[in-house]
Amino acid sequence: MSDHEVIVIGGGISGLMSAMTLSKHEKEVLVLEKSSRIGGNCNSYDVEGFQVDTGVHAISHLLVGPMRRIMDLYFDYVPVFMDLGPYYIRTHRGLTKVPSNLREFAFFDVLPKKDRILLSQTITIAFTQSTLGTNLKNQSVYNFIPKGLSQDSLDFIDALCYSLSGRSMKETSVHRILTGSSFMRDSVPENFWEDEVVDTSYKALLTDHFSMSQLKGHLSVLSRLANNEIGMSQKYPRKGLKAILNSVLYSMSDKVKITTSCKATSIITDNGTVKGVVTENGTYTADMIVYTGFVKDLPSLVTDLGQSYVQDLKDIVQTHSMTIWLGLDTKMSELNYIGSEIWFKPRAYWAMPISNYDQELAPPGKQLVGFTFIVDESVPLVEDKKRMYK
């Protein structure tokens, strides 16, 4: 007989939410976390009176999707989320709002007018192709955009790609940009297609050419092209990232046991069936094992995975980022806004005056600002850190 019904490997937010959900279904769960702290990248720490998150974060897809459904179904207390606000580009003229739709893009004079016209056409083509079923997941942004764009436009597109995927436009898919900018939905409510609101006369005209889901999706995309607001689909939790972690812990039943400083070294299997977990502290058996660590590391724990699956995991590219937090003694007028900004010259990074969302994140009269960079893995980290600070 197994020691536990379920073992969850990893005490980050994914592992803790998995344990909480399973406990709501009367499962007894053991969570194994290798570090001395739980929460992973969803945590906050006190540093001289400033509440510092583990990196700058925007919580996406809170209107629909898995996170929304889990909170509605299983959270005993749901955090208060505030609109993230607009994204801005900072130039020598100050802040300019990053366009959320084609109407705003037409007046985005950070880029040359000719480039804006070309890119507007390209954006419309991408939305149309994606809505009608074209797979753009393997199409890079670099190969999709028109040739002959100015260097400013190329740098701007590259910065957006780094912001959304952590990779350059040569390594970022068109699909990732569409979903990351909230124009296309990765997930929809379960009953989204059940409520037919399209007039029957249109149905009769288009039945032979479109499925109803394609038609509704296309109309939805066209609407977002004109009216989309990126900031409205992204949120930041009041009281910081730790508010999400605290809500999960508060909602967790006493059927969950969490063990920290307990690193899993292998997963025991027998003829394809999991039996237990070997750790540095001992062996634990279970009827079910949920792995929530980096999936690329799974082959180091399980020896009998299929070779094709192992190869797929090897092909996954991980991106590392670094956030530098500045605790300012006085509030800066240049940072007096709700939202975040993207700098794309000479190097792309993302800045967010986090204490503007909740003044309690900084001591009275002070301000907390985070600057996030993508780590350049072609140079030593020590050297790259110097460039970030500079």
C-alpha cells in the first residue's frame, strides 16, 4: 500500500495550486519542494521596508481560461486584481502609449508612417489567417513582417518579442505575439460557442463557407482589431505577488502536507506506472505523482520515457531574465503613472513602478520600481549584470 494518495513534485505556485485542487477533491497530498521556501516565482520579500516581488509580473487571461476557472471553483479567497494599465515606449520626448489596436497604431509616431501602414496590413493578414485556421506557431515574426522596415521599427518589434517570449523576433512565433497581445485567445470559456448570437440570416449565407465557430472567432478578432485594450486583459494583484500565494495557502485543506528542503532525485516506475519518488531525504510512495518542475528536467528523474518525447523536451528553449529593483527615496515625476514601459534602445528591457499600484509596497513617500532584462547567455553573467546596471 502506498504512503500517499498523491505526491506533487514542486512547491511553486503550480504545484501548490495542484495540491489545493486535489485536496478539494478529498485527496491526501504530499508536496515536495527542493528549496527552503515555497511559492517559487510567485512570492514577495521584505527588503528594508519595500515589498519586492520575484520579478516584474503581469497576470494574463484572468477574464477567461484555466486560472479564472480554478479561482472560481477552488479559491476560498480570491485576490483583488487591478488593471495593469497601458504599456508605454519611452523616447527622448517622454512616454508614448504602445498601441492596442489599429486605430491607435495609425497615430503611433514613434515609428515612420510608411512602416505603420505596412505593419497594419501585416497585422490584419496575421489575424485573418489565424482565425481561418492557418497554423502560425511555426512562422517566425521575422519572416512574416514586410521587408524594408526602418531600424527603429525592427528594434521596436524585437523589443515586443523579447517582452512576450523572451526571444528575438527570429525565434518568436507569430502565434505567440497574437496571443500575448490579447488579440487571439489561447483559452475561452467552456460554453463560449454554445450561445449563438449571430443573426440567422448571416448563418444561412455563410454556412457553406464557415463553421459558426470560425465566423464568431473572425468577428471577435475584427472587433478587437478596432477596440482591443491590452492592459484591460492583464492584471496585478493588490499587495503584490504574495497575495496569490497567500490565497492558495488559505484555500488549501488540511489534507495537504508540504515538505521543504526535499529535492526529488528520481521517480520510481514499474512497467510505465509511477510508484514513488526518491529524494535526498528518503523514498515516498504514492498512487499518483504530479510533476510541476521544469518539464525539460523530467528525463533526469524518469529513465523510461519515450525517446521521441525526450527529444521534444530537449528542443524546449528556456529563457532567463533578471529584475533589478530600485527603492527610491523620493517619488519620481517621470514614473508617475499606472502601467509599464518598454525601452528598446540600446537594449530591450521592461520597467514597472510597482508601488504605484499599492503604496503599501514601499515605505511612505518612497517608490519601488522594477527593471527586467532578458539575460544575454552569449556572455558571462557577471559581465551581463554590469551592462544591466549601467
